[in-house]
Amino acid sequence: MFTPFLKEDNFLNREPFVKDEVRFNVMHRIAAGDLAIGVKHEDKLLALQTPNRPMMIWVNKTLPRADWQQVLTGLIEYIKPERINGVMAEPDMALYFAQKYSADYNLNYECKMNLMSYHCLKVINFTVDSGNMRLAAAQDLNTIVEFRVAYIQETLDKEVEADSQIEIARKQIDSNRLYVWETAAGLVSMAYIAHVSQRHSRISCVYTPPAARCRGYAGSLVAQLCSKILQSDSTPVLYTNLRNPVSNHVYKKIGFTECGPIDEIYFVS
């Protein structure tokens, strides 16, 4: 039976969800915000969505194919009063949901991102000859804004104005979770701890400008940041775009291991 998701249920911190929570770690962040959709089906399914973002769906991976298809079909019927703009789920399930949902509402769908989830249980030594990690500071604001604009362009294929990123950059700096790699030439890379849950710290916004790439700066920054996270009894996690083999290779060299793929599919008229 489908029922509303309640934060008090502690669903995200108990079995069977925690067995697959690295792959669905972003659900901790979604659940902490304002929900447009929050629904669960016993221990079989959890679907969460914040306004104007794709709905993320976790399905108990022990379910036989026919059973998870039935549950996803039931979810489409349950959320019928709501219209969603996209879905994030395990690839087979994301595709099944997209096909059913788009057929019901005469929509088209497009897979925007093929993501891989990772966690790092132990850092493999990764060093470069120059530079050091430090927290981003107020004087770095303009550079962080430049990095964010370029990061969004590269990862989301989306153009944004620098002015739109000033307040976001300032908040990230003030959070004391934004780290940079600095050399004598200035800032050459950044990485952000986007969210901290009970067991994990999710790293995001890893960016190095093209002129500073292939020198190990981002790898060294993420490796040192992972060591810092592990020392705080948390496990580093992150998502990568599978269409970017370079970043996937670098993260594996640092010590990250794969925890399962996620596809992000959007619906269009």
C-alpha cells in the first residue's frame, strides 16, 4: 500500500534502504528539504521529489522484475494528480517508468545523465608536486563564481550568468565545506561537501579549469578531502557522469569503488 513519506519514519536509516544508500544518497538531501512528492510502499519503494527537480525512486533490489514493474506502475497511478518533469532511478527501472509515464501522458522522454555512484573506504595515496588544500575564503568569491559558471556549463550543458552564482558561491564559502587547491599561481581546483548524512559525506562541484588540468590537482584535492572525511568517521561518496571516463578513472585511482548506476530521464512535450 502506498502511504505518504514521513521524516519521522526514519526510512532512510534502516534496512533495506541502507543496503543501497550510497547509490541513493542524494535522497537524504531531498528528504531534508521541501517535498513536492514523498511516498513509500512498505519496504519496497521510496519516491521523493523537490519542486522543479526529477523524482528519485528507490526500489528494493531484491524484488523480482515482475514485482518491481508492478510497484512502479502503481506509483504512476498513485501520483496521478501530480505532474513530474523527470525521474532518477536504477537504469532499468528509470526506463520502465519513463516508458509507462510518457505513454500515459503522451510525452517524450530523454536520458540526460548516466551517473555512477561511488564510495571511498580507504584513500590510495595521490599527490602532486605543488599546491595544498585549504578552505575557500571570502577573498576567493570571484574565482569560485567563475568556477561554478564553467562547472554548470560543462556538467549540465547550461549557460548561466555569473551574477546568478554569487549568492550560491558565498553560501558555499560560508558553510566551511568548500575546499580549494591552491598553487603559487592561484586557485586551480575546487570541491564541495554538498551534504552530510548520518553515515556519508557527499562530494560535489569538483572542478578544475582547462588550463590547469592533467596535473593531478583535482585528484589531490579530492584525496585529501576524503582523508579528512574519513577521519571524522564519515564515508565519502560522490556521483560521476559515465560519459566522462577521465573523472571516473581518477576517482578509482584515489580509492573510490562503484556502488551502482543511476539514470536521470526528463519528460518533454
